[in-house]
Amino acid sequence: MNQQLSGENIFFETDHLLSKWGFADGTLLDDLLRQNGYDHVAESSEEWYEFSRRVLCEVVEIFVCTKIHNAIKPYRMATSHNPIRIYEVDGRHVSEWEELPTLQPLTIFVPKDVILETAVHLYATRFTDTDEIVSYMVRSEWATAVANQHGWDE
């Protein structure tokens, strides 16, 4: 079992926000979701892909990024790798740093029950009124409020 999934919490390494392969290449929460009621959604389906990545993005934005002491600006990226990254740290674009900056704290834990509550909400809203699957690129109202509060979209 993945060490980051043991116990009552999942641990998020903040430097994963700076990596294409961060958060287990975007699949960090997949095992937790499968073990807690979402194993009926075909893993190879677009629905699973969008849902699991949306849960990851929302959890990272709402419960991880808000605890980072550095001034950061996260964004979601359409990719087959880590879909949630940051483009600015302490007022500088990440490309302007000679060495990648160190985010503080290095690790942030999020309780599994909080992640699963987030998943329940997002699963209930995974389709639009026309039955189209909601992309992980679309923030929930809660994540949008958090982003606005922190000025991430400015």
C-alpha cells in the first residue's frame, strides 16, 4: 500500500505542485476513491478520468494550497500527467527561479474523510444538465470561492 495512503490522512508533498509527475502523476487519490465506493466506474472511462482528477484538483486547491505559507498561484492543466500545479511562487513565475523554490510546509496532510466528502459532492455534480461529463478543469463553486479569496486568478 502507498505510504501516503496509510492511516487516517493522506500526505501531500507540496513540491509535487512544481512537477509534471507530482501526486503520483495525477493518480494519488485513485486507490482511496476505488476502495470507498467508486470502483463501479470503469477505470478506463472518461467519467473516471475526469472525476478522479477533479477530486485531486479540488482537494489540492482547497486543502493543500491554502496551507502553504509561500504566496502561490495554482492552476489546472489539461494533461495526462499531474493536472494541478503552481505557476507563481512568492511573486515570481516558476520559470524565473534558478532552482525550484522550496514550499513551506514540505508536507500537508488531509484527512481521508474530508477527501471522501469532497468526492461525494463532486460525484453528485459530475454531469451537466445535458449529461455531459464535467471536466476537472472546471472548479466547483467552493473551489472558485477559495481561488477568488486568495487572488489566484488575478
